[in-house]
Amino acid sequence: MNRSLPSRGRIPALAWACAGLAAVALLAGCGDKKDKPATQTAAKVNKEEITVHQINAVLAQQRGLRPEQAEEAGKRALERLIDQELAVQKAAEKKVDRDPRVVQAIEAARREIIARAYADKIAEGAPKPSAEEIKKYYDEHPALFSQRRVYQLQELAIQAPEDKLAEIGARLKSAKTIKDFVDYLKASNIQFVGNQAVRAAEQIPLSLLPELAKLKDGQALMTPNPKGVNVVFLAASRPQPVDEVRATKAIEAFLLNERKRKLLADDLKALRSAAAIEYVGKYAAGAPAPEVYKAPTPAEVAASAAATLDSKSITEGLGLKGSAGAAAASAVEAADAGVQAASGVDASTMTKGLGIKK
């Protein structure tokens, strides 16, 4: 869901900007000879006020806003709020706000905001990981850190019946090059889709990374998919380790995020257990059993999202700011551009592997 309350992490970064805008508003009445009372009003639209607080709320949603950009950004935000207020007033005049679809959308937004605020409140109870826990995670995931590599991959998503998979596996094992294997697929009229990409370790799903890390350059890995198998050739790789000092901040944030997710899942499970939930009509037949709603295991959480080991964390937070980090990041972006997904390690899966956010 894209709508959410302003992140607590971003508001402090904008404190200077917000304070500056507030100061501008407070000083707006000081130009006359007589002192005027301070006001939080930034503009009036047909007697309706737009406040500095509203402008600050808009600015708090803008990521990466620097203090020197605050004044100009505040002006643009005010103009948008004025346009919005004019539209709201005209909509009320035409009774658009009473349209059933609009009322439903407003109620849905209200419910989402309140539910999100509750989730944030529950997540605040997650304890921060200790130094021992951070070190343990670092030691248990060498493929992500001490033995981290950047992989040049060639991928094939193969559609084939189950009785053909053993033959495909044998031909993969005997093939000297990916070209030999592709020639076999074509000669056998086996459908497949190809893809190639450059991926750093943190951009590969945790469920796949340990097996991929065992491969040497030139070797391949085959995994099942619903319509056949996925084949990943490791064309080449290069070591790019991350030491424990540089990895600490990212691991701490990841483990904290994992705990927040588990805390929320446990809370939701408890709420469902205590509530009287009755499925009615056509939904009654397909009602899930209560045990379906269980907290995910740490492995499931880690595989689905790890929020902080993203591209920025790796290239900046982990200290890879030099040419090596830049080369890895640009190579990944270049490989993603215009490439069609072909397997379980496609662009989407890779990007989501540890919660990568672009």
C-alpha cells in the first residue's frame, strides 16, 4: 500500500525545513509599522485557511529534500494546496463529496490511515538487536558479507513436462557451455525464455543465494518452477566482500525490521483469535482455517523482505562508495534495463530478495 502516515525516520531530516517555513509564516506580519499577532496561516481561499502545518505535511512526504530546497518546495506545495482547496470547495458545491464512490473511498482511506498508525504503534515495541546478534547474523551469512560476490548470470526459464526434466538435467550437466545447452533445447523443440543480468549477492533471494554461492564460474544451477525448470549459469563473478564494521548498521536495521514484522504478525494473529469472525454468503465456503493465520518464521520473513540491505545501503551504508561500488550498481541497473524476466531470479525477484527498494 502506498498511502501511509509520514515516516518518523524522515521527519527529523526535514525539521530544519519545517521550522524555516514556520518562521516565514510567523514573520509574515512584521512588515507593517504595527506589530501583528503571529499566525500559522499561509493563505486563504474563499475564507478557508491553508496552514503552514499542511505545507509541512506535504514536505514530510518528499524524500531527499535538502534544507536549501525547503523554501521553493514550500511555495510549490502551497500552490498545489490552493488548487486542491479550490477543487474541494467546488466539489462540495456540486455535492460530489456525497457520491457513494467518493464516500467509500474516503472511508477506505480513513481505515487505512488508522490501521497503519496502529501498526506503527505496535512495531515500536520491537527491541533492537544486540551486538552479539548482529555478529551472529554476519557470521551465519558469509555469502552476503565476508564472501560476498557480484555475479554475472545467464538465466533460462524452461517449459517442459515432468517426464522430460531428468533428460534436461543430464544434458545440462554434460553441456560444456551455455550455447551447447541452448542448442539442445532448440533441437528438442523445448520452449524457453532467456535473460542475463549482473547481480550483487544482496540482490539475490536468500533462498537461492547459498546454492548460488557454492558455484564456480562456468557452473549451473537448476531449480523447479510450476511449468518446468529454471536454469542459472554463472558466467563470471568477482569478490566484493563487506567487513563486519561496514555491515553492522545494515544488519541491525534488517534484524529490527524482521522483529517488527513478526511482532505485527503475532499481534494480528492474537486479534483474529480473540475476534468473532463469520464468513457469509459465497465467502463462507472458502473461509480459511484459523491456523492459516500464523506468524511467519524468520526464514520466511528474511526471504520475503529485509528492508535495509538495499542498493543505497550497499553502495553507501556499507562503505562501497568507490569505483567498485559504483560499477556494481551501474552494472545491475544496466542489466535490468530492457531485460525480460526469465526465471525465479528475474528482475523482480532479485530486487525483492532482501527487500530492495528502487
